[in-house]
Amino acid sequence: MVRFIKKPPKKKKRTHIEEKIDTNLGPDALSSSLEDNLEKLKSIYSNCADVIFRPFLIGHSSKAALIYIQGLSDYEEIDDSVLSPLMEQTFTVPANVKAIIEEKLTISGIKEVHTIKEAVEQISSGNPVVLVDQNSIGIAVGLAKWEKRSIEEPTAESVVRGPREGFIETLMINTSMLRRKIKSPNLKMKSLNIGKETKTQVMIAYIEGIVDRTLIEEITNRLKRIDIDGVLESGYIEEFIEDHPYSPFPQVLTTERPDVAAANLLEGRAAILIDGTPFALIVPVTLYSLLQSPEDYYERFLIGTMLRWLRYVFLLIALTLPSFYVAILTFHQEMVPTTLLLTVAKSREEVPFPALVEALIMEITFEVLREAGLRLPKQVGSAVSIVGALVIGDAAVNSGLVSAPMVMVVAITGIASFSIPRYNAAIAFRMLRFPMIFLAGTLGLLGIMLGLIAIIVHLSTIRSFGVPYLSPMAPMDASAMKDSLLRMPLWAFRRRPHLTGKYNKNRQAPHQKPSPTKGTE
Amino acid sequence: MHKTRKFFKQRKTVLTLLCFLSLFLLTGCWDRTEVNDLAIITAAGIDQSSDDTLELTVAVFAPKSASSSQQSSMGGEVGPNSGQQEVVRSAEGVTIADAMSKLQQKFPRRLFWGHANAIILGEELAKKDIRSQIDFILRYPEVRENAHIFISKQPAKEVLALNPPLERDISKVLLELSKLKIGMDVTAKDLSEMLLKDSGAAAIPYIEILPPEGGSSDNQTIADITGSAVFKNDKMIGKINTKVSRGILWLRNEVKLAVVSIKPPKTEGYISLQLLRVHSQLIPKIENGRWKMTLKAVTQDDISQNETTLDTTDPKNIKMLEHLLSREITKRIRAAVDQSQKMNADILNFAGAFHRRYPAIWERNVSQWDEIFPQVDVKIIVDANIKRPGTTTIPSKMNREVGR
């Protein structure tokens, strides 16, 4: 709404990130004077107490300096492999730094830096830079190392069966986890830096030969368009690359699991990994892929199919159960069995609110409890669950403010919404529940149908990176039902799902259904 | 220029949105009714109160006393059916609609017919005319077309005032009884169909108040189905007993629960057979101006009790039993047919069968049907099959004599 009332902001002239950095630092090449170089760097890093300038003598003769940032580099390695070989022996410093690299430094990750800008980039990302007097080339040593979280099981996406590792905040580790799963050199990682100030590294991972190349181009273009000062979480990126920014439904899939990312890459999707967050973005997605859990594929296919259907049914329940209850209780009392109506009438007798208000009170209370339970420190969490049990429970009914069947409805709805495996999809449906309750309370079943039609119309309009959101249901693709309505056995997934554009159709060899005769061959 | 256009476009969007939002508030809930504001009618009764007025009685569910009795029983106080869960009130009027509007004045809540599952008509009223009552039931949108219709011997008002010891209320009792199909099971829709049919005759379950068990108070009882009221041309012309009305059920393929006991010759005691399924047909025939009807029923039964020494595993005995059984069933059907011909009320809908088979002849004779019907030759063929001898194969009496 606000957008309609406010004037839209004037479009600013877009300045490319690279240019900005250039104007900040100057395009200067490193000069051959160490003094000059240091002066420039010190002016760039003015008031940066954590940037260390360590002057020393190479081979007891030539002046040099080591510049690094505290806590971002491996101190021991700097001492052992950089400072001691250069300082402890007496030798004449060669005119070219290359000779130093070749003879003295016992470090694998070495990079020459030619400009101040390059030097700053290296220092900022944790690689110490050695500048030598009389040399216009600096040496960046790849000794970046900082404290990071260990690899843990992702708590938001737990499975009974399946790998227990999850992405962490360090991009390098995350890409290595993907690489460990997909060893083919066709796994490509395209790197970009986003964020004027944070300069966050973002990687687009895809498998060459499986993915549609135009998709990667589109992703790259959308990412390059982003011009913000900082990227702190994948959400910052998500909102800038979505197709439909006003839709309540998520158009990218976020995952903490390398196995989920790898599986999606193998189906021809692309993953966007972002430094500083354990969440990878996967595009394009459909509604059905948001309702899948990795375990669908790890457990036997019958169970996978059953779980999927359970989720589809409970998705509908999560969206419509309270509104149905309200509609039937306020408009269509003749539609329920007599005994049920009498029971409900009995329990509603003392309730002072109309069903609509009662439902809203309970639903909002439930959402607040959920939110509070999520945000509170763990130590106080149990207090919330106790209060919650009282509020959505016996006490609520005994106090006469709500009726027992309503408590039941809200509880079932709550559980139903938790059965959706993706948090961002679940919360979209939870949010839509409220307009649905309003529609039910004002227009009855007619309102519910209107609401559902509106939601379905909206869902069939939106796309995620060119892929219709409801595919393979709309547009219909019968062969893809194997992996959306059902979960057929893995040996039946001969072809990849069609997303968009050209793609590599064949996933695996045909006729792999196991049978005893094949086993004895 | 461009800017202003854009500005208007945005304004338009905002206005459209506001219009849509206000739709909710404007339409908002005008026909909304909370359950708390409803007087849920579970059963209704209609009696003739004087020559031209009738009395409408409704049993309304009383959630307040129900919830309090529930709470008191939770508190450990176990009273025998403490607290009437129903409020029964009546009002008089020239039509049902008129009576209803007067009745509404006696209720603080809106009368809600959506769950009136039993509608009881007093015998006196039924003998006069029921078409106008059926008209209300079918015309008034809230009343269910699948509400069950009963004719009661006592005034409907008294039936509704009963406090059944086992079930929630009297409507539930009557509903369950008719579900068992021990008597006729007729809904408002069925009844109107019956009355519109060629025969113009109908049979509606006839209920009587069961005398209360010893020791319990006057209204601690139920009304049970004791037969069928027979209607012709919208008037009740008589009643038939349960046995005869069950004969009708046999022919209408509606029998669900039936136990037939037969007494085989040369032994003592009875063998009881339980009906599994029945399929019957009416086969009309007109020969040389004689109207004939063949009633054919194929039934399958199980033996449920054997008092005799007869070995029920012996095919010969089974054959004999099947023969006896079909004779017994024939007797029952015959009784129903005789009764209906005697009353000249075609409740078996022979008329429909003739109409379908001989449309041209029917058209010619439709006005004389009342004369023809009592004269129709009825032949009954019952093909009884005994499927299983039950879960024991030896009769209990044989154990003593034959068993070592």
C-alpha cells in the first residue's frame, strides 16, 4: 500500500560496483618505493587498528613490510613460512620478486599483486601482503584463516535418514562440501562480489551440460544488478532476484543441506552460495519442490509417496481448517452432522465471542506463542511452552473464553502447518490463513471458495526464473507426475524434470529395475 | 504529463483496493448467525388442536443444561439422566408457518430447522389431511427433505415430551429405530413421492408411546414403531401392524434385519433364520383383461438358532428348510398384500409397475384403478436360499443323544 501512496523514488544512475572501488582507491599501480606504497595503504586503512603493518628486512638487507589484518590470517604460518625464511638468512635480494617466491616462500597459495586495489582486496580477505622495496609487485600469501563454526547438523531441516552435515557460514567450506559430493569438473562455481561495503562473495554453482545456460546468464544478470551496501544473509539476495516481489510465496528454495543443493544441481537447477550464511538459494523452484523433503528420496518410494500426500492434505488443512470451522459455524450450521453440531453448541454456550473473533484470537495467540518460543533464549523457552500449553489448552476452555472444539481446530492447524518441510513456504500459508478466516467469517463457504480461487489464480500466474510455479500441474506435464504427485522408485526417474529452455534430458540408463535374474548375471 | 498520469493511475489502484476492502465491511455478516443464537430444533410435532387450528410443538436442544449436566457428571455426581436436555414448547396457528411465528415469540433464539430430523404428525391430524403439512416441510428452505416422518397414536406433543433413558432425545430414538428398518423408513421426500405416485397411497411408520418400565417416571420412556399408517389421497385410512408392514418391506427390498422362525415337521422346536439379503421384483401382467401381478423375492439366509434335532449340514434337510422358509415368507408377503387390497390402498405401488409395463392400457384405466386394485390377482414366488448353517454344525440337542 505504502508504495502506491508514496512517490516512487527517482531512479539513480546505476554505478557499477567495480567503478566505485576504483574511485575510492585510485587505479594506481604499486610504485617501486615501499614508502609510497605504505603511505597509500595507511591512508586507506586509516583508523583501522586491526590492520597490522609489520616492517622487516629481507635477507638482512632489503626493506620490506608485511601487511595483514588481525585474526584473519594464520600467525604461525606467517612466522614459519614467510618471516623466518626471509629474515633469518643473509642473502642479496633479487630484483624481481618472482625469485623470492620461487626460492624462499614455502607456501602454496601465492599471488602477485600489481595495484593498490588488488593489495587491499587481498588484505581485506585475510591474505597477508608482502611489499618489498624497489619492487612494484607485491606478494599476497594465501594464509587466510579465521575462526569458524564446525560443521553441524542443520537444525531447521533435520532428517531421520540422510547426511547429517550442513552448510556453515564460510563460503569456502560450503563449496568444498558441494565439490565433495559432485566430483565432476562439470560442477562450475561462478564468483561475484556483492555489496559496496561488505564485498560479500557470492557463488553460482551449477553443472555444465545439465543446466540450461540461459538460466545461468539470467541469474548472473540479476545478481549483477544488485547494488546495495551489504549482504548479510541470503535473504538480502533473495529479495532482489525474485520474479514477483509482492507475492507471499517464496520463489527460491533455501537450504542448509549440501545434499539438497547437490540433488537440485543434478536436476538442472542452480545454487547460489553466499559467504557468511549457511543458507544456499536454489532456483528455479516450483510449489511442489517446496513441499518436498530430502527424505522423500532416501526412504523407500512408497513411504515417500505417502509422506508427500500427507503433506499435500495437511497443507490444505493448514490453509483452510479454521476458516471452514468459522464458515460452518456462522453460516452453514445445517451442514454438520446433528450430534456434532449439538456438541459444538454445548461447548460454545458460554463463549462470549462470535466464532470469527474466537478463531482470530486463538490463531493469533498461537502465532505469537510460536514466534516467542522461537526468539526467546533457550533457558526461558520452557516457560513459553508451559504458558502456551495453558493458553492453548484446558485453561483457555475452562475460563470460558474459547470453546474446546476451537482449541482442537487451532491445534490441528498448527501441527498441519509444521508438516510443511520448508519454513518459508509454511509461513506463507500460515499468513494466508488469516484472510481466509476473514473471508469465511463474512461470506461463509462462498468466501472460502473465493479465497481459494484467488490463491490458485495467483499461484498459476507466478514464475520462478521462468518456470511456472505450479508446474508440472499447470502447465500439465504428465511424465513429471512421477516426482510430484507420486514418488516413483529412483530407477524409474529416467529423465530429468523439464524446467526451462534446453536441458539434458536423460538422467540415467533405462531398465534398471532390479530383479533376481539380473542379480545372478 | 507523464508524472500526473502515473499519479492518477496509482490513485486508481488505491481506490480500487479500498473499494474491495469495503466490500467486506458492507456485506459483512448480514446473514451471520452464531450457534449461540440458534434454537436447534431436533424434532417437531404437529397436532390438530381444533377443527381449523393446529398445534406445532418443537423439541429444542438446550445447550445450557446439557453443558451443566456434563460438568456435574464430571464432578462425580452421577444422577440418572440428570437434567432434561430438551426444551419442548408449542403454539397454535392456522397453518404451520403461522404457528411457527407464534412459537418464535416463546423462544429468545431463532428457531433453526436445519437439524429437525424427526417430524411427528398426530393421528388425528393425519386422518384429516397431510398434504398441506408436507407442503410446508418441502417448501420451507430450512427444513430437511430427509427429515423422517412419523405418525403417532398419542398427540405428537406427548411424544416429544418423552425423556428417553438411553438416547439423547426422542428424535435420535426414532431415527435409530427407523434405521434398523424394522418398520417403514420414510423421509419427507419419500412421502411426497409416494403421494404423487400413480397409486396415491403411502405407508408411514406409526409410533406409540411405550409404557415406562416399572419404577421410572412417566416420561422416562420412548416411542416405538408399532406398525404403519396407511395413507390414501393424503388421508390416513388405517393402520397395519408390524408384521404386515414387514411384508411390505420385503417387497420394497428394504428389509435389513429380519429373523424368520420356522417349525419343521416331525421335530420339536423352531429353527430361526436370519436374513442376509433379499431381492424382489414386481412383474405385472394383463391377460384377457385380468390384471395379474407376480411378486418374486430371492433371499439368502443364515441359520441363527436351531432348537431341533435336525442336522443342518445335511443338504436334504436344508432343502426342506428352504421350502419351509419360502412358505413362511410367502405367508408374510401375502398378509401384506391382502391387507392392502382390503384397504384398497396400493402401498406396494402396483400402479407404478402396471403403468411402466402397459402405459397405454394404464392411461385408459387410470380412473378405475380403485376398482381394479382389490381385484388384482397376486401370485407370490419366493426363492429362499440357506447360505450357511451358522458357526456350529451340530444342533445342540444332538449332543446329548448322539455325542459319546
